[in-house]
Amino acid sequence: MKNLSKKILGIIIIAIITLYPNLILAETESELNSQKTENNQKIEDAQEKQKEVQEEKNQTITEVNKLTDEITDYQSQINNLDAQIDEANTKLEEETKKLEEAEQKYNEQQETLNTRIVALYEAGETSYLDVLLSSESVTDFISNYYIISEIAECDLDLLEQIDNQKQEIEKAKAEIENSKNQLATAKADKERVSQELQAKKAEKNTYVAQLSAQEQEIEAQIEELQQANVQIDKD
């Protein structure tokens, strides 16, 4: 019974194909055209998406190039600050050496002056009496005493000059140290910004790579759909 039913169904199908071949062909052709139209729409959508991805990629590459320029500029500024810091260190060393020399000279002069003052003090009244007793006149004594006083005064003046020089050197050192600290702070700030820019650049480069992969994926989809339409035309 089953075999008979299958034979009858087969005869019916053959009859339909024989009697209505154009109808079946029309339905098949309609389905293929519909599929092709759908594929074309997918191709247009994919191409539009591909265009958007390309524009986004180009814009991101432009941003990467801008970040590269900014990083280069910051690195140039950092190198310039390094040079200024080196120069400040050199000046600081020079001023430190000057201060050490001035302090040594000051100490030597102070010691010499102290020695003279002590000698003058210890010989004071005795020298005065000796001069009075041995001098031919008071004028000779006053003249000798004046000479001794002038020597001591010259020593004091020189000591004062050295002391002033020390103060100027210490002031210069403080200014250089302050300048060096400011330069170091500026350098640290620029290094921080440079690192932030480099991080942004790395992030943008990663995004460019993702867009490139997306672009290739869309291109593969378009080619697949185009090949499907070619096959439809062949059928």
C-alpha cells in the first residue's frame, strides 16, 4: 500500500512538472532574483559600513600623527630642560667653589687680623711708653700709631669685602638652586604629559588595528555576497 502511494505521488509530481514547467521555472527565477536583490542590499549596507570604518580609521590615524608631533615637541622641551638643568648644575658647582674659596680667604684674613689685633693689644701700653720715651717728639709717636691703625683698618675693610662677596655668592647659589628646582618640576610635568600622550597614542594605534580588522572583515563579506550573485547569474 505504501509503495502504491509513493508511485501515485511520483506520477503526480512528474505530471505537474510536465504540464507546468514554466510555472516552476518562474518561481525559481523569482526566488533567485529576490535573493540577488537581498544580496545587493547587503552589499550596499556593507559598503556604507566600510566607508564609515575607513573614515573613522583615517580620522584616528590623523589623531595618532598629531599625538606623535606633540610627543616629539614635548621630548624636545624635556631635552632642553635637561640642558638647562645641566647648565644650572655647572653654575652651582662654580658658585660653590667660589664660596669655598671666599670662605677660606675670609678665614685666613680673619686669622691674620686676629693675630695683629692680639699683638697690638699685648704690646699696647708698653709700645706706647717705649715710643714716648724713645721718640724725639709726640708727632713721631702719633705718626707711628696712625700707621698701625691704618693697617688694622685696611684688614677690616678687606674682611668686610670678603664677607660681602660670600653673601653674594650664597645668594647666587640659592637663586641657582631655586631655578634648578623649578626646571626639575617643569621637566617632571612635561614627562608626565608626554607619558599620557604616549598612552593615548598606543590606545589610538590599537583602535586603528581594530578598525583595519573590521574593514577586512567587511571586505570579505562583500566579496562573498558578490560571488553569490555571480553564481545566481550563472544558474
